[in-house]
Amino acid sequence: MLRSLLLLLLFCLSLGARAQDGIHRCVGPEGTPLFTDQPCAALQATPVAPPPHTEAAPMEAPAAAAAPPPVLCAGTVSELRQSVLDAFATRDPNRLAGLMLWGGYGREGVVADIRSLGGLMQRPLLSVGRAQGDDAGSEESPAGTDSAPPTPAAGDERQLVVRTVANDGSGQAHETRFDVVRRSGCLWLRGRG
């Protein structure tokens, strides 16, 4: 009895292994992928080997994974400024757009602003700081330093100025100004359209 159960178990296991080998991955004559139970040669297709599975070699993290996670709700101007620096470090206009308050824009205005953010990201960043006319002071930090301007009181949060190299070839600095708006406990950038 035990012997017949063991034979039945071995038979069932061999059917499962055979069923796994029954799917063939192929590329058809037109270049389309095919998954079939027939051999690829019967369909005049080229067999495709499955990707090698290696457990010994650890997978390398992509370069984008090394970037810090985006801040979803900046509570201070310093956090908002650092998020702008992180967006420039990754050259990601979508990350910068995620820091903006978009309410009240029409479709054309949003498209124009996103295009301008894409162009802004192509320029080398010089610094991110507060506007020169703010009552809280005009301190700013160059893009390469870790020091951040002091956090102003809630009433002093007015503008953040992104200084990049102008794209006219003059080497002069170009300023893009964003209003800083507090909404729902977070600080947001608002384009000065």
C-alpha cells in the first residue's frame, strides 16, 4: 500500500514538471512574441531563452534609486529649498512640479509652466534662496553647500528664487521666482506667471 502511494506521488510530480516545460517562448517571423505549447520550430519561430536567474550575484540598485525620496509636504522653507535642490540634482521637472500649487491654473497655463520647468532643469543651478527684498533677509546658499538659510516666521515666507545660468550664452545668472504659499499645513511653490 505504501509502495503504491509512493509511485502515485512520483507520477504526479513528473506530470507537474512536464506541464511546466510545456510553454515555449518564441519570436515569430514578424518579430512578435509567441507563447505556445508547440515547439518554436513547428511555427517557424525562433526560441527565446528565459532570462538567467542568478541568486548568488546581488542586483545593483539603479542610479535613480540613490536619489533621496521626495518631500511630499515641506513644513519649512529649508525643507522646500532642499526639495528644489533634490529636483535639480536628479534633473526631474516632475519632481519640481510636485512642489507646486496648481489650483486656479487653466490647461494652457499648466502646460506652459511645465514646459518652462523642463527648460529650467536643463540649465546649471547656481543657487536657491530667498528674494533680496524679503524682510527676513537675503541669505542664500550656493547649490553645492549644505547650509540652509534660517527658517523665517510664517509671515516672512514670500518668495524662493532659483538662480541658474542664463541660456543666452552670456554666463549671466537667470532668476526664476516662485511665491511660497502655505496651504493645508504645507509650503508650496507657486509660479509668478
